[in-house]
Amino acid sequence: MQDSSTPEANPSAAEPIVTNAADASSTPGHAPAGVAHPKTIRSYVRRAGRTTTGQAKAFEEFGERYVLEYTGQPFDAQTAFGRSAPLILEIGFGMGEATAHIARVRPDDNFLCCEVHEPGVGALLKRIGEQDITNIRIFQHDAVEVLENMLQPGMLDGIHVFFPDPWHKKKHNKRRLIQPPFVAKLVDRLRIGGYIHCATDWQPYAEQMLEVLSANPQLRNTAEGYAPQPDYRPLTKFENRGLRLGHGVWDLVYRRAQ
């Protein structure tokens, strides 16, 4: 999930804007004093967004095939993808640059991707069409609800959470996605041996991720601390810009051991 407050460079910036998309409703209120995490976990923050002509066209051409309806019923991956293959869940994909790359270099895996922002979904659909990618399906819906209501225990082979909103201010840290209750839900949906791969460019959040993931008794770190960047995860325009500005990037890869 690219940090929505500092999105990737728009790959279709030269295209005319045709509509307003994701609403700009206010973010959830503060949790009550003494509550470590909001009662309702959300995988996203609503922000204003605009859909380009190319993205809108991609919705028309590819949306019916690649965007799935949220039903709240158990998810049938074989029917959705038309084949049986390892299933990887991606929570938030920004404009889809990394998602498309990973799906191309790992054609034997199925990628189930959740993103609520219409411009990002349109951008990924555009990449799917241009690059002839067939192993991606998209829920334009909150990943937390998909996880809780549609995914069954042990059905995932991997989970990707890339650059979630870091909630920089200390008083907002409780809103971060990677918290013990949510990680427990992720682990429950992983098969034994399956992995969780998180990445962030905000060091305090990296430190929290390391602490939270290490504290889960069912997970084992694949590295001593932070992991080398796996070869399947590319450097996006967003990430390259940060590196040029001297920002670090931290990857964490854990496997379910029990």
C-alpha cells in the first residue's frame, strides 16, 4: 500500500481528468483514551482522488473480468482465477506499479489485491491490459472486511503489505495497520509455511512492525532483524524518489511456523 499522503508519481499524468473518484470524507476519529487500537480496524484512509481517461477506459475494458464483487461469503479462488495456484493477498497497492511487476515475475502465483481508491484500481487495470497480466484479481473494498468475511483460515500462501500509511504523529500511531490484533487475523489466514512481507520507508513504523511481528508466537523472522529486499519486489518511482532524498526502506519477511 503506497502511503496515500505521498503517492507514486501518476503514470498517466498527461491524461485529462474525467471524474472525481474516492470521496474525501474525514479520517476516523481518535480512539478513546486507554484504547490501544481503534475498535474498527481499517486498511485505508479515504483521500480525494481523480480518475484519468485512461483509467476510466481500463475500468470499462477490464473491470468486469478482474474486479471482483465483495459478497461477504467464502471466497472461491479457483473459480475467481480459473485455476488452482498459490494465493497471495496484497493489502493496498497504490497505483499498482509493484503489483503488476510482481505478478509478471511470479506467473505461477495468484494475486488477490485489495484497494479502495478508484484511481489506483484504474491504474492497475490499465497495467493489466497493457502488460497482458492474467493472475491478478481485485477487490475494490476494505481489505479488513475481505479478510474477516471472505478468506478462510489457512488459505493464503503469502501476504504483502507495502508502504501502509505510517501515521507519523505519535498520537495517531494507534491507527497504524500493523498492530497485534490485525496481525493475528493475518496469521490465521496463512497456511503453515506461508509468509508475511511488509515494507515501509518510515523507520519508527519499521521498528513497530519488527516488534509486533516478532511478538506473534506463530511467526518466525526469516532474517536477523530486517530482511534484504526480496528480488520480486521492485523499486517503485515513489520509493526511488524517497531514496534520492535520503530516506531508508525496511523490508520484513516472516513465516508462519505453527
